[in-house]
Amino acid sequence: MPRGRYSLHDPHDHTPLAEEHFHCAPGPSGWRYVSQLTTPEGAHRGSVDLALDDLGRPIRLELTAGGWQVRGAALDGVTWVRTDPAGLEATEGNVPAHAFTGTSPAFLVATARLLRLTPSSAATRVRLVALTDPVLAPRTVDQSWALIDREAHATDSGPLMVDAYQVTALDTGERHTVHIAGDVVLSAPGIELEELQTPPSTFDPHAA
């Protein structure tokens, strides 16, 4: 069960945004990621609880930030309920998309797990519902993912396979690279892995 800490920052000016303390693990029905976020000053900022099925689809998402809460799942596309900080009003949403995304590294692992790309795969288009800070406002985005490199890195516990993905925002054409090892993001725009207490879990590429 990987356990560690990410630092999140603005990818443009590198302003520190949060620390994300996480643990995650594959299970009999898929994969689960749980985290707590704090501000750079140490105050509580939000939380993430994401569970995927064995095909990489989100079967449960609970996300909090700034008092707002979103609960969602893959259902007729993706469906969610967003509740305001006072808890007086809940807004439902549904769009024909594949999964969710957001600032948490969990969503990068989830998208990679959903797409199951190989180095020989063509770039794949995916539609996601982005839940954006600070109020978890939903926005539909289209991205293209391609696995451009896969390398084995020697570690004390054996070879570690690191995948490099090229992610393109189809509305702007902006491209960036995401490096993932198993179920841990090693680097991505706005994300740095600061601490990892146990090695990443590995997914069976032939499962499901």
C-alpha cells in the first residue's frame, strides 16, 4: 500500500497550493485512493476518496474543498451531486464522459488505468469532467493521451517501470508530460512527489 506526500503548486508561477497526504492500494474490485489536503500553513484544505473498478471506471468519488463537496460515479456517463458549504443546496449533474479529473494526482493514475495504453497505442481521446478548485466547479474537458515511453529503473526492491504520457488539452493544444510508476505519480505539471514510504503498487496489464 503506497503511502506518501505530494506537494501541489501553480504550474505557471509555482506558487505553493497544498500538501496532499495519501495512501492507495489495488483491491479485488479495482483500486482506491484516499488523501487529506492541507494548506502550506498546515490548515485543512480538503480530501479525496476515489475508488475504481477493475476496468478503471470511477465507481465512487467523494471530493471536498473549501467546504464544497462532490459525490460522483460512472453512471450513464458520469453523474455527480455538488453540495454548497452551508449544506442547504445540492446540484445534480450528468454528462456523457468517461471519468473525472481534478488537481489531485489520483485522477492522473485513474485516467492512465482507464485507458490502458501501450507504447504502440495510438493517441487516445478521452472526455473528462474536471472538478476545479477552489469550489469544485464541474467543467467538461477533452484530452488526448499517448504513452510515449516506458522504462525500467533499478531500485533496491527491483526494477520499477515508469511510464511517460503525453497529455494534450484538445481545446488549447497545450501539451505536457506525466510520469507514473504503478499507482504513484512521479512528476506532472503542478505536482511533485515529496515522500514515498512504500513502493508503488503494480497493475496486472492483462487483468480485466
